[in-house]
Amino acid sequence: MSSPKYITPPQECTGCALCANVCSTDAINMVWSGDGFLVPQVNVNACINCGACVRTCPAQPAHLEKLRAESSATETPEAYGGWHKDKDIHLNSSSGGVFSALAEHIFAAGGCVFGVVWSGKDIARYTKAENMAELAAMRGSKYTQAVPGMVYRDVKEELKRGRQVLFCGTSCQVYALKRYLRKDYEKLLLVDILCHGVPSRSLLQAYIREFEVSTGKELERIQFRDKAGNWQQYQVKKIFADGSSLGHINRQDMFIRLFVGDYALNKACYACPHARFPRVGDITLGDFWGDLQKLHPDWPIPDGIGSILANSPKGKALLQRLSASGSVTLVADVLDNLIDGQRPTYIRHAEALPPNREQVLRALRDEKLCQIYHNLFAYERCGPFRLRKSSLLYKAYNVLRRIKRRFFGRSH
Ligand SMILES: Cc1cc2nc3c(=O)[nH]c(=O)nc-3n(C[C@H](O)[C@H](O)[C@H](O)COP(=O)(O)OP(=O)(O)OC[C@H]3O[C@@H](n4cnc5c(N)ncnc54)[C@H](O)[C@@H]3O)c2cc1C
Ligand code: SF4
Ligand code: SF4
Ligand code: SF4
């Protein structure tokens, strides 16, 4: 066998870095592709052609086929809406802050937690926390592809030392860890986050660059799920090096509109084999979407509600213990509401690739983000025409459309 040119078809690669972790000669480096996604790069001089990377890669077509063919869960997950009882922890987490309660439990048993922190304004990485002070930086979603480094090796080291370990990440990373370990460990708690995809790092970089130019200030970091306003409008807070900050809600924010609209996700995410039941982790954490004001008006909605799935006996037992200890509030029997609130791609099967993804990624190489954004959202197709939304013609077209609907009803 010759050195692999690429380990798996690039469009299937999730950037999980399992190949780099299994390579016995450290011949694989994860690098950023021109489109801003993590991909493996093989150093042919260090490669001994053992084939381990190709054999282990979860995105190999044959393996993917097997994964996709797996039937749905034999056991249905227990579903909860939940939040941490400590207000500070709750407000500093993306949704309900249940991740922090799980971590607290692991630390109390002498264990450690692997999760993601910012390690620069446009890069997020896996790291290990040994206590609640170190855990603080892991709180909050970093909407970018986290760099795994050699995290699967590090997890195994801790397990071999007999420690309790919590690993929290996207499903593809949790799955990669399972494949790396090749056996179950009683002391390992796997937590996957509901994930509709990771956006291109080029998008994040363009966003930061243009924001710094327009404000004339250096950005220190971004907090994607600031709860100063209403959690359901999720506000993006930009914190500047001079200590000042600015917040924009979802609808006004270029990055969030492109991310949530799936315009620039990693290609593998559009057909994610993990967006289904059974989930890959013992516990799954996500946001609780839907019309909560109507369904659960007594929940602390503005502070953020987590959707929590207990998938394995281990996950179920732990959540019951946390609930009994009083560190979290968990409201049971909400599976239908939880699923209804999520777009299909989060839990069930993925959506089709949007036609303008390639165009957006290409444009990110040399066009300004504000220009790309303008081209995407400033025009709308109206019958055979593409009209500028601010034009008189567009407004007139919409008045006519409303009149037509009122008197003749919908044509479909
Ligand atoms: C890229 C991305 C997309 C997401 N998409 C959805 C979605 O479509 N629907 C939904 O319901 N929820 C989504 N989430 C999950 C959600 O935002 C929260 O992470 C989740 O609800 C847990 O919240 P929490 O309050 O319990 O914990 P928090 O303290 O907010 O965070 C929990 C954990 O998230 C991990 N994390 C943060 N950023 C990353 C990252 N880039 N890669 C891997 N792990 C990370 C941290 O390690 C930490 O362990 C997404 C998260 C990410 C990072
Ligand atoms: S999917 Fe993971 S293991 Fe496969 S090539 Fe990509 S980074 Fe490597
Ligand atoms: S074939 Fe073996 S040595 Fe070469 S990159 Fe893959 S795992 Fe490493
Ligand atoms: S959508 Fe799937 S492939 Fe993409 S980051 Fe999330 S878990 Fe990984």
C-alpha cells in the first residue's frame, strides 16, 4: 500500500482527527483547507504505509454506508427540558448549563473533563479541565470547528490511570473517540451536543476582520450565546481588547444568519450520519426550541433551556442522581416537544446541500463578507424577476401579492 494521498474523500471528512490520533508515526497533521475546514495532511516521508488511518476513518464510504443503515434505537431516550440551579452558571452557559452539572459530578469523583475552549479569537481547541475554575472557559458554544489535537490519546491516558472522564463534543468527535478506544470504559461519560454543522473558519475570520475594521477596535473574543437579551433571539456579544462590548441579536448578525441558514457548513455536515437516533453519547445536550411560552410558560425561558437526552443506562442513572441532588431542574417526558422544536437535521436526517454554498465559500476567498451577505439577502426572487428588497418595484410586487392572497387565497 502506498502513502494515502487523502484518507477519505474530502467531501466526507468531518475533520475529527481520528486518523492523526491513530497514526503511530505522527505522519498526519490537521490543516485548514482553502475553504476553512480541518483536513488531514499526510507527511509522506514519515508515513510507513500501514493503512491504519484509512481502516479507522469513520468517513470511509463503506463505514458510512454501514452507519447510515443502522436502524433506530432499540431503547428510546429519556428526554428532559432542564437548567442548572446556579444562576451564574446557567447564564454563562449556552442553554441550560447542564454540561456544568455533569462536570461537577465528575470532579467530585476525582475525574477530569475534556471540552472546548477559545484559544484565540478565531480558533477553538480541545483541552482538559481538572476543576470548576478551569471548566469556566469550556462553557458556551464556540460556533467553529474545534481543533481536536491529540485529545483521543489524552482521554485514553486518563482512563488507563483509572480516572473518571467526561468527554463533550460534536457527535462525530464523540464517535471518533469511541472508535479510537475500541472498547467500553465504565468510567467514561460521553456527551454529544446536538449539532447542525460547523461553519467554515474563513467565515469567522472574515466576520472578525470586517468587524474590527468597521469599529476600529481589536476584538478579544466572541460570546455566541449572550443572555443579556432574550435567550431565544440568541445574542452575539463581541468583547473588545479595551474592555468594551457590543451585542447583536441573531437576525442582525451576518455570521449567525449565514451559520444558522447553513450557507457555509462543512460538506460532511449536510449528510451527517449521527443526526439520528440512537445518539452516540450517553447523554445528548442541545437547546430547547419551539413555542416554549405556550408549551411551558413556567420555565425560565429568557435564561435558556437545555434539551437533554439520556441515551444509555449510565446516562439515565447519572441524570436521575443530579436531579435528586438538586443541582439541576429536569422536567421529564418532553421528547415530542423536543423533537418538534428542532429542525430535522439536528436529530433526524440531514437536509440537502444549499445551492449557494459553493458560491459563498468561493466568495469568502476574495470578497468582503458584507458584500456576500448583501448579495444573498438584499434580493429576492419574485416570479421571473430577482428584485432588490429596498426597491419600489419589490414593495409594489408585495402589495399586489398580498391583495391577490386576500381575494383569491393561496395558489398552492
Ligand atoms: C457548532 C455547534 C453547533 C450547534 N448546533 C446546535 C443545534 O443545531 N441545535 C441545538 O439544539 N444545539 C446546538 N448546539 C449545542 C448548544 O449550543 C449547546 O452546546 C448545548 O445546548 C449545551 O449547552 P449547555 O448550556 O449545557 O452547556 P455549555 O456550557 O454551553 O457548553 C457545553 C459544551 O459545548 C462544548 N463545545 C463548545 N463549542 C464546541 C465546539 N465548537 N465543538 C465541540 N464542542 C463544543 C464545550 O466543550 C462544552 O463542553 C451547537 C453547538 C455547537 C458548538
Ligand atoms: S473523517 Fe476524521 S479520520 Fe477520516 S480523514 Fe477526516 S479527519 Fe481523518
Ligand atoms: S498509512 Fe499509517 S503511517 Fe501512513 S499516514 Fe496512515 S496511519 Fe500514518
Ligand atoms: S453535523 Fe455531524 S459531521 Fe457536522 S460537526 Fe456536527 S456531528 Fe460532526
